[in-house]
Amino acid sequence: MMVKNKFICGVSGVFIIAEVGSNFRMGTYDRDLSMALKLIDIAADSGVNAVKFQSFNSSRYYAYSDKTLSYLNSENKSLNDIVNDLELSPDFLPRLAEHCKKKSVMFLSTPFSVKDFKLIEPYVDIVKVASYEINHVPLLTAIAKSGKSVILSTGASELSDIEYAINILKQNGSGNIALLQCTAAYPANPNDMNLLCMQSIGEKFSLPFGLSDHSEAPTVAPVIATALGASVIEKHFTLNKDLPGPDHSFSVNPEGLKMLVNSVRLAERMMGAKTKKVRRVEKELFRFAKRALHATKNIKKGETLVLGKNYDVLRPGYQVPGAHPRHLDANGREALTNIDKGVGIQISDVG
């Protein structure tokens, strides 16, 4: 049975976000929009709760530099040029939000400036804050003042960074806050995932927690996160891992995304409860196979019971179970009645 989500009211189980990022970019306005809509369809069909894009403008992202670099086969392009090439057109926002609504998934887009936030604000109920924006005071303040719920990634952060961001959010009226463990490497090596710290930061700040997963394995980290109590899991996905762009290589393909969702939901069902008791499905075999005291020969009234000679600790099978093996002190005592071979020896049968 899935548990109630600690971050989002009315949601059961882990809130799974399919991160598009810049993976919608196909080179032209029309092709970009077509791919973005197609990725929403794929994500919705996989069973995720939300589809997330990113809203930024190169002039509000990195400090200007005319330095060129060899990055992602983009020789002779500056960092600003590369970022500019990955922008999501603001014109897409209402179309994408409406399409998400039609497909019954939540629309999200991560803002990277106050202006970006103002653009997405009418279309989102939850705001995802990227790891490197954790110290972006104007952005955090604007988001908090909207009263919207916040998902805060914590990649490349110390506890003091997280505490500072939480204080800004709370002091300015933020809605619910969830913290995501994130390893800011693309892809993230399994040795660097540090999944256990999800619980640590959640306990430290008394907030729901989860995972922004940049590892290449589709299901391992999300399933572990589920077992550790994650309320939110985010994973990049793409139509094709071989497409050009910064995020495709470590994103999961459509099959991987569906596998991720199915694995998380299966893990949730397997979690069960903290109480230990005989489950309803176990009761038949509990009675059939749980060891008890049974006669191994016909025992006559007055005969002495000798363990290993005329009785033993056996599985009852189709017989009525005898006494619990804790009553092995029956050894050396007399039978008060005739006991047939195979029959369970009850406490009342022994003097």
C-alpha cells in the first residue's frame, strides 16, 4: 500500500518528475515545440506525476565572456552562445502547461532568475530550484513571496548553504519545502551518489526529502531512494540518448523512464508497514509448515514420551498442529491418552 506523500497534499506515493531540461531542442521553433509536446506524451504514458522544463535566458545566466571553448562539439562558441542555444521559448509555456493538463500530469519549469520566475509563475503550482540557485537570494525571495511550494536541489552544497536557503524561503512566506539530494556531476558516478544523506538532511531540517538523480542507471538510485523514504524523485529523460545536447547522454530513454516508474511503484508496494506480524497470505503455510510436537509412532496411554523415539519437532502438514516446541519439557513425561502416529501432541495429552 502506498503511503501518503509528505510534500504534496492529496498525492499517494513518491512524486516522480520527468526532467526534460534542454532535451526538447531540435534546432527550430516548430521542431522544438513538437519535440516538447512529444516528450510530455511519453512522460505521461510512463506514469510520472510531473514533467519539468527549464526557463532561462543567457543574459541572466552566466556572466558575459567572449572566450570560446570546445564543449559538446561546440567549438568557436562562447558559453553564453551555448546557453542561448538551449533556451526554452517563453511562448511555449502556455502550450506546454495546457498539454500537461490535458495529459493529467503537472507542468513544472525551473526558473534561473526573477524574470524567469515571473514568466512561469502563472503556469506552475510548485517551483523547482536548481542546485546552483541555492544562494540566488533575489530568486529565492521572489519564489517564497509567491507562497508556492518549493523543491530545492542541494547539489554541491554544504549544510550551511541549505540552511541559508531554507531560512530565506521561510522568512518570505514560502509554501511547503522539499529537499533533494543531488550529486552535481553529469553523469554522477555511483560512488558519488551519497544516497543516505537524503535522510540526514530531511531529519536535520525536519522537511520531506528526495532525489534528483543524475546517474545513468534507470532504476537503482530511485528504488533505493524510495526505500529510504523519498517523497520526490527527479530524473532526466530523452527520446534518444544519441541526440546532440548536454543532457541526452545521462538521461533515460522512454523505456528506461517507464521502467523507473514501474520499479518505484513496485518498491512502494513492497515497503509495507513497520509492524511485524503474520500476514494474511502467510497464514495457510504458517499452520502447514510451522514446527510443532508430533507423534512419530503410536503412543499408548501411560507410555513415556521420548524425543526422537516416539515424538519429534515436525511440520504439521495436513495434521492439526501440536504444541509449540517451547513445550519440549514433555520429554520424559507420560501420555494421558492414546496418541496416533502423526497426530499433534497437545499440552493436555501429557501428564
